[in-house]
Amino acid sequence: MLIKKAEDIRSSEITPKSLYLNRRKFLAEVAMAGAAAAIGVGLKGTISPSTSVLAGNKIDGIKKSSFSTTETVTPYKDVTHYNNYYEFGTEKDEPAELAKNFRPRPWKVKIDGLVDKKQELDIDTILKMAPPEERIYRHRCVEAWSIVVPWIGFSLNELIKKVNPTSKAKYVEFTTLYDLGQMPGQRRQVLDWPYVEGLRMDEAMNPLALLCFGMYGEDLPNQDGAPLRIVLPWKYGFKSAKAIVRIRFTEKQPTNTWNISAPQEYGFYANVNPNVDHPRWSQAKERRLGEFLKRPTLMFNGYGDQVASLYSGMDLKKNY
Amino acid sequence: MQRYFKPVVFLACLLPLGRLMWLGLHAGLGANPIEFITHSTGDWTLTLLLVTLSITPLRKLTRQYWLISFRRMLGLFAFFYGSLHLMTYVWLDKFFDVHEMLHDIAKRKFITAGMTAFTLMIPLALTSTKWSIRKLGKRWQTLHRLIYFSAAAGVIHYIWLVKADLKKPLEYAFALGMLLMYRIVAWVVARRAVPKHVGEAEVIAQ
């Protein structure tokens, strides 16, 4: 239906030119910065090894996915310079700037709650749990704009199966890093830090739910949730927690951060639904970045075939 | 003095529009240009409303009474940017869908507040001519007190619009609060000074 198979489309055919231009510009900037540092013009400390080495690292052996859409991919520059990531500022252009010194390595993720074995997993151990796939997903923000992003990762269920939650586990909760030094936006109490999101276990086990560590063929940029985030294409963007340091399995429904901030506006489920208005915005239409006219928003963001059955019998007006 | 200043102020008031046009022509409006234009014109409407409201305190406190000659122009520019702001909503956001707009105005309180703020500016812009001032006499001043309510509705529009970060709208609210406080204080002081001529005192407090 709406999800077309895209196995026969090569990444080079769909990735916009601007990405390649940007990549060259980045290389040129790194080269220039390096040259400047070499002749000692006081650039000390401005290029930290973590950012200059990690940003733009290519990921090898990426498999295609039948979940990918064939829609036009949003330019890399827009996806990296228009971010809702309050840990790095509440303005959309702030994360690109304020996440520059964020260190996505070394990184550990705590696995706890209702699991057989509580443990701390190194990010590189997690990345080896399954082969990386490219998933070109539509991504719909609750603010009625949308993008199409070629994410890289594998189904969240690959990790869940490996860490073995007990039969009591009904929900899974994700916690974002809380670090005032690295995330300057957390110095202001605009939200109840750290950022917490959650899913019902059957939602988390759905193969569409992506454990993501890259995009556009490369490592995830800091401002897009490095080094590890989730991507839930049938839900509003705020459900997709970034910079995850803890995955906890629970019996009770987790309380998610935006729900604490404004319960009448942001629910636990937050499924994309053109028929249920947000108090501030109509959700019937959306503006795809780069397009002038608005386009109609699709139920479950067009992923109904995969996920509608998860919510059969539920009142989606109440469970918004 | 004002003869030379007026064109300068006029051109300065056109700078925000010029900047938008320049950025638009040079792909500088970011990933979501329509949102950028909406925010920018909204910001300048509020800023110019507050600048207009600061003319009276400024001229009284500095005794630079000639400043009054800029007030009408600044107020009209606030209306100008308010109109652009409304146009981006009507055209670029709603594409002239009247039904959808009415639904928005009724349902979303930040839109209700914004529409109120703009509507209150319309009679002020219409009666900004010398002829209207003469014709309306004392009623002109009473009518033009609507600017206090328009500015307040504009700030409320902004407060109700933001999701979590109230910093910027509260900065506007603080500035407006100070400007209104000046008027209250001036009114009380004038009333105490000349208790028998309350009518005159009100005029001074304007």
C-alpha cells in the first residue's frame, strides 16, 4: 500500500546532492582547521578529537530494508540544522551549534529493570548485535512538519531479545543522558530532565521500531541523537528518545517527559493521527520541509499496515 | 532635528523586511522558511508595539518632547509587520481556507489572542491621520488606549504559543509590564499633584 519496496534503489540515487556537497565542505573545513592549528593561530581546543574523528564516519555493510519509503529524502543540511533537541537549546538552529563538543564515545547503556541480567553494555557491543540496515522513514513532528530520513540501525527487538526481559515486563523505558557540562540546554529547567520516553512491549517489539546509530550512510551526528537513539516512524518525533544511556523494563507504564510538561497536549502513545487535533495545531496536514504546499497527514504516518493492529479496540482520541 | 531623523527611522523600520527579502533570495531562511518568516514578522510586530509605547515615557523622562513626532510612524510600522505576520498565516499556512481559520480562531486560544491583538490595531491604524485626530478630539486619546490591550493580547498570544520555553515571551511581558507601570505611576502622581483636575491628569498620563 503506502510502504513501497525499495530494494532495487541504490542509496547514491536518492541521497540529495547537497549531502555530498556538504560532506566536501566539511572535509574542506576540517582540512582548513587542521592547517590553521598546525601553524598555531590559537585554535587550541576548538577541534576536539572526538568530533573531528567521529562526525562523518562512514558505516560499512549497510543492508537495504523493505520498510524504506521511496519518497524524496530531505537534504542532510535540513536534518542537521533544524532540530528539536531541547538538551541543546529550544531554538531549532541551536543543537547544530551547541552539540559540537558533545562526546558520543566512550558510551555505555545501562540495561535494568525486569531483565534476567542487569548489565551495562558498551555502545560498540550494541552496534554489533545485528547488521546495520538503512531505513528511509517518514518522520512527523507534533508541530506539523515532517522530513524523510535515511536512518541506519536495526530493529529494537534485536537488542530486547538479547537482553531477555522477564515475563513481567510490560513496558520499556528510555532515558537520555543528563549531563549539564555536555548538554547546555539542561541548565534551564524547560523540561523535567533527564528526558524519558517509553513504549509498550509489543510496540517496542514491532520490527518498525528502530534502534538507530546512523543516518545518510554515516554515524549519527550529535544534534540528531548520537550515539544511540530510537526512531518510531508511526509516532510523533518526541517519542524517539535520543542519546540513550538507560533502557529499563517495567511493569507500569513509564511517565514520559512531555506528558509531565503538558499532559493535555502530549500523551503516552502519541501516534500520528490526522483526526485527533493537538490543542495548538491541527494534525490534519503537515509541511514537508522543502515543500511549499502542505500535504495531508496519513494515519500512523502511513505505517498502518505494520502497526494499526497494535491499537485495535483502543480509543485513539483518549489514548492520544 | 526630526526632519533629518524621520527618513532614517523610516528606513530603519524597513530593515527587518529587507533582511527577510535578502535572506529569502540567498536561501538564508533555513529549513522551514515559512516558519522563519512567521516568527520574524511576529517578533517585529511586538517589538515595534513596545517601541511605540516607550515613546511617551522616553520623551517625558528625557524631556525630549520632539520624540512624539515618531510615534505615529512606529505604530504604523507595528501594524505593517502585524499585517505581514497575519498574511503569512492566512496565505502560507492556511492557504485562504476560511473554514479552517475560523476553526483555528475558535479552538486555539493563542490564535484567538493573536487575532484580538491584530483586530485592536485596525481602528488605531485607520484613525492615525491628522484629520481623524482633529475630528475625534478627546475621544481620539481614549480610542488609542486600545494599544495597551493590543500589546497585552500580542504578548499573551506569544506566551500561549510556546511549548515549554517561556523565556522570550516573558521578556516581552516584562518590557510591557514596565511600560504600563510607568503609566500607572504617572497617572497616580499626576492625580495627587492636581487632585481637582483629574481630567487633565489623565491626559498627562497618556
